[in-house]
Amino acid sequence: MLIHIVRRGDTLYSIARRYGTSVQRIRSDNGLGENQTLVVGQALIITLPSQVYTVRQGDTLYSIGRRFGVSVPELIQNNPELAQNETIRPGQQLTVSFQGSKIRSIATKGYAYPHIQRSTLLGALPYLTYLAVFTYGFTESGTLIPASDAELIAAAYRFNTAPVLVFSSLDETGGFSTARASRLFSDPQLQDTVLTNLLEVMREKGYVGIDMDFEYIAPEDAEGYQAFLRRAVERLRPNGFTVSADLAPKITANQPGLLYEAHDYPAIGAIVDRVLLMTYEWGYTYGPPMAVAPINQVRNVVEYAVTEIPPAKIMMGIPNYGYDWTLPYEQGVTRAENIGNQGAVLRAARYGAEIQFDETAQSPFYEYYAGGRRHTVWFEDVRSVEAKLALADEYGLYGVGYWNIMRPFNQNWVFLAARYNIEKIV
């Protein structure tokens, strides 16, 4: 596996000839449309198979896997088209393995809303250890506000991906409710009702665990939140369920701000089975133009986290999106447009932009003009993903979590399959 940076004059044909691969493989691995124009500075992942098998009459994915000592999930990971249609035909060529050894085993989590497009969901599931269904909430009486999750859970099990219920304090307006969370943390009876309802749903629907996503907690509720997590662990763990919690990206214990103060890393890390560091949103909707997850900032969070929580409990967040800012930026006025990573490359092609790469942030960006206005776009590509995964490897983290998988990001999934053994626990 290698990364090619598009230069002026490159074509898919010339790149394929240079590396001894096919145009179709480059298109598939990078999510390129049939007539998509390459962009100068664009990063392409080039996978080089070490073993290719031609399907014969009577073959199945299981029989092929047994023959070569690989699992069916691995075959699907190595041949992304199988995620959409697992039917194989005589003469079809399947990649059994890639050149180069894999670094290690890694756990991956992807967050999805129920309205995710089916093709996008199927494109991600083979590469996920966990699918986190966003989100269940609760009313003032403890009744759950459910997600339409049946289709997602069924699809997850099809690819040996473990479904996880995300539980949060999102209210009916779609925002995190500090007041609703506070009510829960201060009312033991409400907690019992909520946890009883959660336990029933998780058993009924086949969830393997719960992901506690409580953000913007009042500082005075920090201990109440910890007590709620303890109670959740006491109720859920004996029934075979894991409990994880999402943590704001802190770099010190006493970091000020509503997002950070109630997220006590050592206390929460000691209670739950896993944590996710929400290492993204430095570049955000109303903020100034910059990388969403600059590696130097992400590193600061990870370096603090591993002093408070065992690395084997930590998953590091990776954003699957970027932003387009209209310039000049005006604080409180400018609203950046949220765009997908593959969509960012399409936009660069449409406006004739050249993609650049910021070495400090380890993130791609570009500028373009439209309607007489200058724009700046920051997004993620295989290079920025490689830098983030290298950081997770450096500190021996349990894995990474993607917020979110609502948009396709082919080269990310292909990179994972080429470099890692992705854990499957169901």
C-alpha cells in the first residue's frame, strides 16, 4: 500500500501503469466517479495485491477463505464491492491479501444516524468493530426516546459488527440539554427507570453495549455523572453489556469550559470499560478556518489522556468530514458549510483548485473562488488518516472511532484493511 500525490499531467491510466494496478481498482479504492477529474495535490491510495484468486464454479466466500486461511470479513474488506453484493461469479478476481505486513490488530467504531444511506452504511460496516447507533434519549419521566435502529442492527450483524446503543441528553430540539442531564444525575429513581428501560431495549434488540454521550454537563454535576456511570455499570455489566463514555478533548485536568469541566478523565476512565476521545472540531461551523482535527492538537489530548486512563481503554476520535468557509471570516457571522471528504475533492475539481497539505496540522486544504467570494476548505484524506492512526499506534490505543460514517470515505476504509487486522467480536 502506498500513497500517490497527483501531479500536473497525471491520469488514472498513467498512475495505474506506473504502479502495476488497474484504473478500476484506483477508482474503487478512492471513491472516484467514472468521469471524475483528478486534482493536482490530491492524495490517492494505491493498494498492491500480493495474492489474487480467480473464482471457479462452486466457490463460496467461505470456501475461498478456508483455502487461503482468511476470514470472510477479511475477504469483503479486501474486495469492497462485495459489501454491496456478496454474490460471486466464475471468472471474478478477488484480492486475498495485500503486499506488506499488517501493523497490529485495532478496534474501530463508527457513529451513524438511522437515516444513513444504505450503500454508505454497507461500505463502512466491514471495517468496523462497533456500530454506534445515534442516539437514544429520555424524557423527564424516564421513558426512552428511541432511534429507528432495526435496519442498522441487522446490517451490523451481517458483517460481524457489534451494535452499540448511544445514550445521550439530546432533547426534542436536537441539542444537548444541560438541564435534562442534571435532572438525571440528581434523581436516583429516574436513573433506575432509565436503566431498566435501557436494559430491556438492549436485550430485545441485540445491542452488545452502550455508549454514554453526555456533553455540556454543568460542573456541579460532575460527581452525579460519575455516580450515574457507576450505577449503569452495576446494572449492565452483569448482563453482559459493556459501558463506554465519550470525553471532551482535554489537555489538562482543570481545563475550563462547560464542555470540559465535568469530564473527569481519571474518574470516568476508572468506571467504564472504554472511552472515546472526541478529538475533532478545532475547525468548526462558527470558528475560523482551520483543520478539523490538526494532529498537533490531537496529540496534546492523547498525551494527557494516557496519563490518566490506560491506553488499552482509549479510542481516539477521527472526523469523517470537513468544512468550507466563505472569506473573509467574521466571528459570529461566518457559518462554515459541512462537507464530506470525497465531496471536498469533487469541489476542488469543479473550481480548478489545487490541494495543498499543511505539515503541522497534517491535513489537506485548498482555496477557490465562487460568486466573487474566496473560500477555504479543510478536510481529511488518506494522509491525515495515516497520521492519526500512527498516533494511535504510537501510544498503543485500543482503537479509533469515526464521527461519523454518514458520508462515504473509501480510501480510509481501504487503508485500514491494508494496514490492520480489524477486530470482530460478534
